[in-house]
Amino acid sequence: MGKSSKKKKYKKHDGVQIPEEGHRTAVSGIKGFGVLKNRIIHIILIVLTGILIYWNTFDVPFQFDDAGIIKNPLIENLNYLHPSAMGGVDTDASKSRYIGYLTFALNYKINGLNVFGYHMVNLLIHLLSSLLVYILITLTFRTPYLKGSGITGYSGYIALFTALFFVSHPVQTQAVTYIVQRFASLATMFYLISITAYIRARVSDSGLGRYALYVVSLVSAVLAMKTKEISFTLPVVICLYEYMFFQDKIRKRIVYLLPLILTMLIIPLTIMSINKPAGNIIGDIGEAARAMTTMPRLDYLFTQFSVIVRYIRLLFFPVNQNFDYDYPVYHSFLNSDVFMSFIFLSAIFGAGLYLYKKSRKKDPALRLISFGIFWFFITLSVESSIIPIVDVIFEHRIYLPSIGAFAAVTTGIFLIAVKTGSRKAQTAVVAMLFLTTVVLSGTAFARNKVWKTEVSIWEDVVEKSPQKARGHNNLGNAYKLKGDIKKAIEQFEIAVKINPNFAKAYYNLGVSYWSNGMKEKALDNYRIALKLNPNYAEAHNNLGAAYKDKNLNEEAIEEYEAALKIVPEYAEAHNNLGAAYRSKGLIDKAIEHYNEALRIKPYSPEVHNNLGAAYRDKGMKEKAVQEYEIAIRLRPDFMEAHYNLGYIYFEKKEMEMARKEFETVLRIKPDMQYAKQLMGIIGKTNK
């Protein structure tokens, strides 16, 4: 498009020069891309891009912190998430991230541990967030300061490519493919619903519609606050948006903003009620040992200057992505990496201030670039400032901040293209942005392949962070799950060599040695793990099982009780303690602990089978039959439960019922000698 021969006329609004609508530059379309005038096409492009990138993730297994889904009673039982049960299991999580956990609990209710449903929900959240990014940019060009901008006619292109960059960028894979990071993507979705509903309410001509949208904004803000702590910045961003893009009397603005500002109290009040350090709550979900940090606040801040520069580099050049970076912690502001990062970030922030100032006299579109820069820094501030979190860098932390970066870059590119006044330049820009989207999409698709197995993701980590013990430990776990115990032991040994104080790796070595029949080595490693971390409940439980295997019941009971003292809702320890008491003939105590295990984990066939055996010991054969039948319903091929049920029927002289159970046992395990012997006796009896 050539330059307009007419001189733009300006009107003043709150001291700001805004082009009158009749004289703004209008664009009907860019040569060769006329089809992109249709907003339905935009929506289809955004959704299809997301689906094509993530269709290969629906079978990606649970990874790393996803264990917080697999072994979490809060998710396994919806009753724990009922408001009346907020004092129950895992109250810290239920208080701080209630909405996120509720979605996982609903997933579990519908899908169990089938990962397809979890990935489908994560993708739907990502697609909806991408469409909300598109709506956010579109609505911004309807605000008083931008509706007369010289690039308003390009608003559809700016909205489209901002959303396409967001949906296709490979750095987003960690927030979408990594199941547990739904906390980040879901909070972002509510964040975007809140701000877009607020903007729509502010530009709405309908009084009733305006109030309804405002309520949506307020409710979404509350939902965001109860999903993840990054949402604390939402009212700040909305206040900034109000200041930068709307005009009204102060009193009216306060009326609009005050209820949203008050939602900022939700997160600090929650943290106060939990009575834990903010960093432990804000940090990523994981084992307690990882969550605890004694890192000084200034060290964390100095490190974050460098980390934020890494995030920016990843947004522009997404190469060498790493699920678990081996990142140095800096202790001095005068360190060259820290100081130069600070200068670089200050320059970017200063550019945001400069562009905002320029937007008051030149093209108002400059303030969208400025707002994007401020959005990036503000939304990063919760996890990248002075609140120490053990893991100083994780890619999913830029899921929300990236929106500001993409908006600023896309707007800047189109502003430059319009300034050239050349149709060819504008066409070239659109072609270049489409090509960039294709490259990003291909890179994201390839990155998702790395997530396909636990082995592949941790092999990638070990290759990129060879001196980080955690990567080797987790690769060892991945090999162990595959049954490759030799490789697992190799990785655990590398982990403890790198970090001799790594209790988790010693515990995993113990588990691996035990499964390999090296029981004394297993005992030694469990003891080392407990020496390093006396509050390691799983190590106490496994050490107890090792003692039980050696018929040291008293020592076993002591270890199980230690585990339960640390984690009272530890179903496996209750089950094991029940077995130890049963071995000592303390059947009532055994039944008590089996019932406790079933209260926590009601669908465990092993515990139902054990409870049936305890009832049989007490002569309560009908109750025993009930428990065995429940165990078999939960696991139809549970050989031990079929055998135990058959034996009860044998004792009751119900030979036909006993025969059916023993036949099932022998179908499952043809060499089960006891079942063969009893079948022989039944055969003679029937003669």
C-alpha cells in the first residue's frame, strides 16, 4: 500500500494526539493474502496449528512431577476436594491450587491413569488460551488509544501472528505436554479470560452486557488466583492496561479496578494460612526435598537476571531446550554475567518506557509494544525476582510472559512494514511470519518427540546437563521402569558420585539392588538414604520390608511406624504394618491398619486380599470372602486372591466353587503346586 496523500487529522483526548477514525490508514488486505481478512480463517489456522503440533503427545507418559498425580489421594478421591474436607489430605495443595487439582481429580474420575484424557484437556486449554491471545490483541485495537492508530487496518494480522507464535512456539511444549504443568497453562487461560472480559466490558455499549462481562472478569481472576500463584500479577496488568489504553475520571476507574485489586489478597492470605515459605508454595510441584530451599534472596535475584536473558534467547532462538537445566547460581551483582544481563534487561525495560512516551506524540501503536514489554516483566516477577525457588529455571515459566513478548515483536514488525509504505514489503513480512510459524511448529513437533518416553526425555537431559545428578537419577528410574536394572544401577551410581548427599539416588539404588536379588546392598543403601534424610518415609517403608523379609518383625514394625509418623496417609506403609502385625498374631491391629490403608486407597486389590486373609485368621469367613471378591473385581487376574477364595470354599466344603477358583489360578499360573494338590483332593472327593 502506498502512502496516503492526505495529511492525518488529529483530535486530542486527555492530552494525547489520536488520529480521527475517518482519517486513519485503512487496510483491506495485503496483496496475495486477501483470504486472511476473514477472522474465521484466523481461528481455524490457530486451532489447526495447535492440533498438528500436539497430536503426537496423546500417549506421552507421566513424567517427573507428574508423580503428584499418580500417587496423590487428593486426586484419586474427589471427596478430599469438597470444601467441607479442606482439612483432609494434602491441604497445602488444596488451598493454594484448588482449581488445578480439581481438574486433575475430574480427569482421574473419568480417565483413571490413562494419559490420553489428561493430554486432551491440556491441549484444549492451550488452544483456548491461544484464541484468547487473538481476542486480546483484537480488542486492544478497539480501545480509545489504538482504534485510530496508523496500523489499525493491520490489527487482524497482528492478532493472528501473535496467537500463532504463542500456539506454535516450542518453548510452550513444557507447559502443554508436561501434564502437571497444567497449573501454568490453566492459570494463563483464566488470566486471559479475566483481562479480555474486562476489556470487552470497557468497550461495550450495552449496560447489562458490560456488567455481565465484568463479573466474568472478576470470577476468572479468582479462579486464576486459586490455580497458580503467577496470577498474583493479574490485577497489576489490568490496572496498567486501564492506564495505557482507556480514559476516564479517576473515581470511575477506581470503581472498575478496586474489586479486581482486592483479589490480590487471595494468594498472600493463602500462603499465610499454609504457614510455609512463599518459595515452597510458588515453586513447582515435586518431592519435599526439592521444594525446600535455603538460597539467599539476593542470590536468587542475581541468578534470575541471567535466567531472564536465557528466556528471551529461547523465545527468539529456541535451540538446546532442556527439561532440567544445570544452571549456575550467582552470588554477586558484579559477576560479569549478572551485571551484563542486568544492563541488557534494563535497556529493554527502558525501551518500553521510551516507546510509551513516544506513543503520546507519534503513533499510539507504540504503546502496544510498550505494554507487551511491561507484560513480559510483570508476569515473570512472581517466579523470577526475590522469592527463592529451588529450581532457578524452567521453560514453562515463560508460558504467560511470552504473550507480551510475541505481541510486542509482532506489532513492531508490522509498524516497520507500514512505515515503508511498500506493498511488496508488507507482503514479504506476512510471508516471513508464516514461514517463521512453520519453522516454530516443526521445531515444537520435534521437541514433543523427545517427551515420548521417560527414557528419551532424561537421555536428552543427561546429554545436555551431564554434571547434574538429578538427571542421572531420573534416567535411572526410567531404565528401572523398563526393567533394565543394570543400566538403572549405572545411572544411580553416577548420580551419587556427582552428589554424595543425594538421598533419593541412594534409595533408588536400594530398590534396584533389591529387585536384582542383592538384598544386603539394598539394606546398606536404604540406611545411607535415611542417614542423609531421616524424614524419608519411603526409605523407612522399604527398610521395614527388607527387615520383614529377614523375619525381623520388631525392626520392620519400627520402620513402618516411622514412615507413618512422617506421612500418616501412607497407604502402603499401613498395609505393610498390617502384614507385620498379622505375622505376630496381632490380627485386630492388622485389620485396623488394613482398613486405614483402604480408607486412603479404597481400590487396592492387594489390601483387600490382605484384609480377607486377616478376617480368615479370625474365623470371619464370610467377611473374608467379601474382601477376596472385591480384590478379584478390581483385578480379575489376581492369582493370590483367586487361590485364597478357593481355599475358603474348600474349607467350607463348597467343592464346586473351590474347583472353579483353582482352575482360574492354574490358568493364570499353571505351575501353582498348592492349587494342583487341592484340585487333586477335590477330584478324589467328587469320586
